Amino acid sequence: MSLSIHDEVHLSNRSQWLRAAVLGANDGLISTASLLVGIAAANANSQTLLLTGLASLTAGALSMAAGEYISVSSQADTEKADLAKEHHELTHNSERELLELTRIYEQRGLEQDLAHQVAVALTEHDALEAHARDEIGLTDISTAKPLQASIASALSFIVGAIVPVMGILLLPAETLVWSLASLTVVGLILLGVVSARLGGAPIIPATARVVIWGILAMLATSFIGGLFGVAV
């Protein structure tokens, strides 16, 4: 719920799912396309390429979901441990915790008396929330959400990976390597633009870094595929 007296859209509210979604889509597109470009450069037939693409999509989506859930769950466990420790300190050392909160507000620019008044008021309102926010740095926006991150990452990976997989079915076989690479670059440009708009970032730098890393990955796998490729 917004606490502003007027409507404001704060882009940081999207940070939890946006990070996982951009990472998933970027990984899905780059890893799947790079793998397929490398296999195509090794003269694999369309059936092998399609099977490879579907296997990459499935394994990648599950891997991203599991990885995000495990890593963000670890973050959530740490946050819970910090909150439990803070709750214990508030219960057994309330005066010291009040002094600690007062000093935090002094360091942020408040006079000592005012800092003490603010610390007392916030402690009476919700002491644990005040310490979580101002001492530990935990807020509703930054709190780890494992399931949300896991779902966002898996779904976005599928969205990214489906682009090169569909390219196997639709692009001409005789120019598949270059056509697939071109399709992937277009997808990376769109991903960069969308992620920049959602995150409120400058479009050109956000798009450039996605495209550059994607091209480097495809060049590497294409080189390896061409170097060791055999007729299949």
C-alpha cells in the first residue's frame, strides 16, 4: 500500500520479480540459442537440433527455478535469523536497542533530542519493524520471496528459450546458423528494451550489454561447433 499523499509509481517495487525475470529470459535466450548455433555449426540435422532445443528449454527452466528458489530461500533464512536475533535483543536489552536506534537517526542528520524522540515513537509503534528497516535494512520491497523469484525465473526462461527453438522449425536449413543468430540478436534487443523500460533504466546501455554478451556466446559456440563438427 502506498504511503504517499499522491499516486507515485516506484520502479523499485518491481525489483524482486524483475531481476529474476530478466535473468531468466536472458539466460533462456542466450544459452539455448548459443547451444543450437554450436550444434548447427557442427552440421546436425533438424531433428537433433529440435531435440536439443527442447531439452535445453526444459532442463534450463527447471534449473533456473530450483536455483532461484534455493538461493532466495537462503537469503530468506538469513533475514529470519536476523529478525529473530533482533527480537531477542529487544526483549532482553530494550534500552540498549533504543540507544542504538537513536544513534542511527543521529547519523542520518537528526539532532540528539529529536533522534531520541523519533526512536521512542517508532519503538512504541513497532520496535521490530523499526530496527528491521533502519538497522538491518529489511523492508517489504527487499524481503526475499523464493516462490515468486522461482516462478518468474522459470517462466521467463521458457519465454526466452522458445525463440531459438521456434527458429529451428521456421528458419531455412541452408542458412540456419546465421538466421538463428540474427533472430537471437533481435530477441536480445527486444529483451534489452523491455527490461530497461520496466526498470526505468536507459535503453541503449541496457540493450547493448545484453546483445554484446549474447553475440560473444554465440561466436564461441559456433567456433567450437565448426571446429569439431562432423556430418550427422
